[in-house]
Amino acid sequence: MCDLVTMETGFAQGRLLIKDIGHLVGFGETPLNRLSGQDMRRMPVLENAWLAVEDGRVMDGGSMADFPGIADWSGLEVVDANGRCVLPSWVDSHTHLVHAAPRAGEWVDRIRGLSYQEIAARGGGILNSARALREMEEEALFDRSLKRMMRLMRMGTGAVEIKSGYGLDMASEMKMLRVARRLGELGHIPVKTTFLGCHAVPEGFADTMAYTRHMLDEVLPAVAAEGLADHVDIFCESGYFGLEETRMLLEAGDKWGLPAKVHVNQFTAMGGVGLCVEHGALSVDHLEVLEADDVAELASGATIPVALPLCSLFLDLPYTPGRTLVDAGCALAIATDFNPGSAPSGNMHLAAAMGCLRMGLEPMEALAAATVNGAAALGLSEQVGGLAVGQEASLMLTRPLSSVDEALYAFGDPLPERVLLRGHWVG
């Protein structure tokens, strides 16, 4: 077992064989790009299987009945799964992992009856997080964020997206993105970064449009020049940023070659989904409120809908209608929305289970949403999301399960007994 504090960077060197796997999920000759509609139930599962890893990548696999044996034992680690399942690591395609401090006091306020919007109107919410982040030095922010990422890795997360949006000025937004980039440069897991300067409007701006222009005309060019972002985002929502500001963000992203991953339809349906699909956004995230036209737009385009059920759980909001989206033929993804105000958990196992319990998904559909389609929502399908030949050897060796469906049944119990990320066993 490897302590993450001293864990080697990049891909592990050496060979590993996992044998006698009860159910091997996601293995194949080529990576899956995405699974849509009914195909989400058909994520490949091989029973009584073996998997070979070399230098941190999947090299081969198959049925134990056809196992060719071991010709070269030198430097080979052999792990007997004893019938346990092997699943691809989780891919969390929407997080706010880099933040300064929790907001437990606001949670207590909500228990006492205040709404999320009422707390924000009193100076809480995103602006509260922005104040704390501006005051924190970059090294302290990095150390705190690394500990969070390590915790998620121990739970089986093998790739993550990290947004800015708690800075709300140039220096602080860039500080967040530098921290996120540094987390990726450690080499433990793939980390994608997203510029979310248009998250809320701080004091000092005449209106939302003035702040949006500042972010897009002054801050985004600096972010792009330093290579700090892979995507752009905006909180398209009533009381935050409207359709015109969202259109401007989408066009600015195109200009800088940064695909959009947009917060939309969390509280209201206001046309943001159609706008994002029209502009070819990589994903639209939240979708707690959906109209029939929104579903039709998503079913007809390439934009991936991303559900965030832990936010619904924490704020007592409606859940994204996952069953409706899958039945319409969409490639639904599930992520955590890990953040201090509305989803203070990065537990992808719980998020996937809530896909079944509150969104109407079958277990295999929820697993596909949290792995294959999460990778597609980050443009990482060649690297993670499955265990195909050539993909990163990032996986979970589960506790004993009688079937793959059972992986999401006992949602309160830890799922992995061991986690392997890029060929390294994680402590």
C-alpha cells in the first residue's frame, strides 16, 4: 500500500496481474467514447476474469478459462481477487474542489428554515466563499485542496474536473486555477480545469453585464495566455447570469479554443439548455428543472447532460430526471458538484447510488454515467472511464459482491477494498 503523501508521480513502472475476478467491468480492446440511451445498460462485463497491467496501463485481459498462464514472473505482482469485482475508477466531471473553507454555518441556517437564495441575499453563498478564498495564500490553498483530492482518490475517483469561481477577481481566479493545475501536475490522476469567473457578481460592478464583460475581456485572456483552463463555464440562472451573458461566454470560449461546461437549469428553465446545445457546449450540468424542449434538444445534439444528485440531496431540490434523459437517448453523466455550499461531498459512490434511488436509473446505467460518460464529459475517453487495452490502470477492487448491481445497493458501505490509480495502489 502506498501513502499518497509520498506516492510516486505519473504511471507506475512494473507489471501487475489481477486474477480470479468475479466481474470485470469495462474491459475491451478499445476505449468506449460514450454510452447513450439503452447502450448505458450494456457496459461490458466479463465474469471469472483476469486483467494484466504494465507500466500503469491496461495491457490485456479475458476469461480465466482462456488464461494463457505466466511465462515471465520477474517483477510481476499477482493479486487474487477471490471473486471480487473490478470496476473502473470514478470520473468526477464537475467539482469545485479548490476552495478555502467550509460553510457549515450556512447549512445550519438552512436547517433553521432559510433558503439557499435567502442565505445568498444576506451575503452568504458564493460571495462568502470568495471572501475566504481571497484571504488565503496560494500555498495554504494548495495544501488544503490536495488533502481533499487525496480523500477522493482513496474513495476510487481516478479523474476530476476542478472549477474556479470562488475568486471573482483576476488575481483570485488565477490563484484557484494555478492550484488546480498544480494538482494535475502531481501526476496522481488526470485533472481538468474550468474557468468559472461568471459564478456570482461581487461588489463594485454596476450590473451583471458589466461584470461579465470584465471577466471575458480582461480575465479570460490572462487565463488563456497562462494556459490555466481547459474549459469555460457560467452560472446561467435567474438572479445570476442570463442568456445574453451566457451567449457571450460561449462565443468567448470558442474564440480561445475552450469548450464550455455550463451550469444551467438548477432552479429555473430559461432556455439555457437549447443555447448551449446550439453552440456545441461539451456539457450542461445540474438540470434539476427540465422542460420537454430541453430533453429534445439534448437528445438531438452532442452536448452531454451531467446530473449532480448530491446537490439535490443537500439542498432538498428536485433530482435531474435521469430516466427521462436516458430513455430519450442521451449520454447522461453523473458527478458530485463537490463544493462547500451546496454539495460538501466528493463521494462518487453515493452520487451514483442516488442516480438509482432518486433518478430512476438501473445500476449499470448509473455506473456508466459515473465512469464512461463522465470521461466523455471531460474529453478523457481515451484515458479513463473504462479498463480497455491502453487505458490508464485506474480501478477499484471491491468488497465481496454477488453481482455488479450490488455495487450501488448498499450505498452507505465503502465500495472499494483497494484502489489502483495509474498502476499505483493507493493507501
